[in-house]
Amino acid sequence: MITAPLPPEALARYPGLERLGRTTTRLHPRPGAVTPADSHVGGPLRWPADEPWPTCDVPYMVHEEVPIPADLATRMRTAERGRTRANVLTDDELDLHREIAALVGPGFSGWGSRNDGPLFGHRYVPRPHPVPNPMVALAQLRAADIPDLPRPGGADLLQVLWCPFEHSEAPWGPTVRLRWRREAELTDLLAEPPRGEVGTDRYVPRPCRLHPEQVVEYPYPDELPDDLRRLVDEDDDEDDEEADEEAEEEAEEEAADYVATFMAPGWKVGGYANWSLTDPRPTPCPRCAGPTTLTLVVDSWERGAARWQPPPSDGDPDEATGVVVGRHGALRVFACLSCPDVPFLLDQQ
Ligand SMILES: [Zn+2]
Ligand SMILES: [Zn+2]
């Protein structure tokens, strides 16, 4: 798992970009045997025996089906036949839609039937965990293995846990807990952590060894100085215009795609955040409102431009951890390294 070097012509295209480079450690999780002593995803944590295991008491979202009475379903079918254009609802349908929404109640998300069976309305409603839910160990990261791991207060170990449900609070996915520790202080360890309920299988990571690799990456275009950003915009426009011209050199095409060339996909620690989905959002510390540091990216895959692609012999890196965030997105943890208790905020792309 070695990232191909940045082609020299790629940097030459953007004068001054070089000095904005920042290191990040790509984690390259791959299924394998892990122990509490390792850095890993989905393995056992070195957890102090006398410290309570974190639990979650944030309500989670459940999908419910509400039967639609037969007469309402019949009226709906009749109204459907009044359509003059297949994709435009009739006024009667709109009225019935409102009627169904009122019947299904808060959290209404639509209706439908399976195999022409009875009609059901769908809703998502918050439900509290019956008891505070023991969290799942997501990752254990040692500064000794991961050069870009922040070390607030001299910590050299970060443990990340989450509750494997879709929750009713932003950013809607798992709730997350961080523990910053000093390895030397960990002596008497918990043998068997409690097991909690699982709402979403794709939030339960498969045990993976890490193969950390430090690389340099560059800011998201919107975070570049104006002159460089203009240059990136021009290249992207050019790229769009030339999209039809098959003759375009492959290497040139790759260089023109700034984000794919300069930003690392996949699980990583440190570096820059990719804001392709929402455009940059402020990430102030929830406590002091000061700046935060991108601490961890939990990604659904390692897909990117050719230089980031692991060798085919490496198995399918997209399936390595089994973790899929949102709609194949990434969860990013931004931590405040100035506040003593290291508050953090989550962003999902
Ligand atoms: Zn929860
Ligand atoms: Zn702070």
C-alpha cells in the first residue's frame, strides 16, 4: 500500500500550492488478526478495568409501516388513473397524499406497496434505547504507529467508539465517543467489554489491521487562496469542455481533476477535509468556538484517482472494514486541541 508520488507537473500547474501541503496518515485498514496492543479498526481496546464502558442514550430512528385503509387505497388508485402525464400528480392525488400524510403522522416519508400487495405508509420515528446502549469499538490509534495523530495533553493513544444506530440528532448516524490516553498509564485492563444492541450492521467494523502511510495532501479548492482557486476553477471548466474529446491525454485529465489528485481518499488521520458534497462548513469547537483539527476520517471506501488506488493484489479496499457511512460517504471528526477535555464535532459528507 504505497501511494504513487504526485506527478511533478501537477504541482507545477499551481504556483505556490506546494507550501500549503500538509501531512496526513492514510490508515489502509485490511482484515486481519488484531490485539488490544495494536492500532486497528474493529478490534479490542486497551480499556482501564475501573472505567465505565461508554453507553449511548440518544434516541435512534426506526422505520415503521402504517397500513393504509382499503377505501383510501382504492381512491388513490382511481385518482392515479386521472393523470395526463405519468410523472405529474393530479389535484385529487395531492389531496389524498395529504390525507395519507396526516394518517401516518410525524416522520411521514412516503407510501407504497410490495408486489402489488396492500398499501403502507412509511415513517421514521425516534425511539429511546431501552437501556443505555454499550458502544462498539470503532478504532484504536497509537501515536507510535500514526505520525499524524494529534497528542492533546501528551496523549499517545486515541480510542474511538460509536453507537451503531441511525440517531435522531445531527449528523443522524452513530453517536461517537473519543478517549485520549497515555499508554504507559494503562495497566489493569478490562477483559470483556459489554455488548450492546446493533441497529445497523454496516456500523459494526470487521477487525482490520492498519498499514499507516504518511502522505502530503493539499487544501480543498474553496479553502485555497483566491489566485489558486481561480486556477483550479479554470482547469475544471476546461475539463468539462473537453470531456467529449476522447483524444485528451489521460495524465492531463488526471492533473486537471484537482480534488482527485491532491486529496487522499479512505480512512485517514490529519490532513485536509474534502467538502465535495456540501461546500466547506465552519467547524468551530463546540466549547470555545476556536479552530478544530481534522482528527479522523471514517470513509466508506478508498476510491480515488489512480495514484491513491491500492494494488489489485490488496483485495477490495472498499469492503475492508465493512463500514459504510450514510450513502457511501465519510464521517469526519474535528477535535479542539486547545480545550482540556478535547471536545469535537462530527461532519458527514
Ligand atoms: Zn445510540
Ligand atoms: Zn475548544
